[in-house]
Amino acid sequence: MRPLVAGNWKMNGLRASLDVSRDVCSALARGDVSADVMIAPPATLLMAMVGVCAGSNVSVAGQDCHTAKSGAHTGDIAAEMLRDAGATAVIVGHSERRTDHGETSALVHDKAAAGHRAGLMAIICIGETQAERHAGQTLAVVASQLAASLPPSCDARNTVIAYEPVWAIGTGLTPTVDDVREVHGAIRRDLETRFGSAGSAMRILYGGSVKPENARSLMSVAHVNGALVGGASLKAQDFLDIIAVCET
């Protein structure tokens, strides 16, 4: 299946940072791209980035959304607002949201459903903590989050799963290739059990300290269909190097 490389800028980026997305769009325009490419900027840059990426091979995503279409929710952004601004996808359930904001899988489920309601692709994040891994609970935690976070509206067109071991995000640490193979294989089996052929076609991304140096080995693993990239997506060349690996 066609891989997806999504850059999550998190709470980084001012207007000058749009030069990064310009450089990425320009570089990708010079050749055929066999991977889908997406950038999720902070909300303050979303509309500007949609303009920068217009007509290019790069799409734009939101980093989070509220479950409601509108209402008295100061500081929140509805999925419909993201769609209206030009986004085509939204990240939900990132471990930083689960940890920093206490988001449960039930809430992630509702946010993913809201994204689908608005016509957005939902990138649904799951992953275990270091304590859970050391306790041998990785597969159980991932299975539980997967079961509770995915609404019935999920299909291969509107849903991407991102496995991000919490302990690997921003730390420079990554699981072994065998670890990734085991978890992604388990996720695929669970998706196929629940969604049948649609589960076979859903993309599963790996995220957590993805860098040009480790991208090739990670992307070579069965059922790894691309990457959710954090810090490396803030540097155009690093992001392009990861995209190039995912295309091969």
C-alpha cells in the first residue's frame, strides 16, 4: 500500500518556519513522489501552510480537535473548522495529549468520530509507556487502546493508526526492529479481526524518534506503512530524507 509520512510539528513554529514547508514542497515537485506526505503545524500556522502547500504533493493536518461541531469551548477547535481551513486530516490521541491533558481512549474515540464527521482522515495514536513495556504489558496496552479508540466509522480511507511507544517520543530511543515487527503485526491482526478487509488495508505508521539514520530499518518492517515524524520534520532535509526512504 502507498506509505504515508506525516510530520507533527507539535508546539513549534512561527511564520518564518513556513520556509521549511516551502522547501519540502519545492523539493517534492522536482520528481515523482510514491508516498503521501503531510504536515501537521500548530493551529496558528494551519491556514498559512495550506496556502504554501496548495497545488503541491503535501497535505495539511490539524494536531487535535474537539468532539463537538461548535459551542462554548474556549481555546478548542472543531474538526469542521480544520476542514474549513483546508486541512484534510487530524491527529488524535497522541500520547502527549493523553498524558498532558488526561485524554482517555473513550475521548480519542469521539475525537476520531468527529474527524470522520467533518470529512477528515483521523490519525489515531496508540502506544505504551516505559513502565508498561518493562512489565511486559506492551501488547495488552496497545490492544486495549486500539479497541477503545477506534469508532465504527473507521475504514481504510479515513483512518490511519500510528504506533508511538511513549518512551521513544523525543528521547532518541527506539524499539528494536523485532519489537516493532511484533507490535505492528499484532495491530494488523486486531484490525483485520474487527474490520475485515478494511483492516487489512489500513495504514499503520511507526512514530517515536524517527530520524534519517533509523528510518530505513524501521520502514523495512512488515506492516509499517510509513512514519509519524516529530522533531525531524522541522528540518526540511531531514524530513525529505525520511520521505525518500519511505518511497523505496
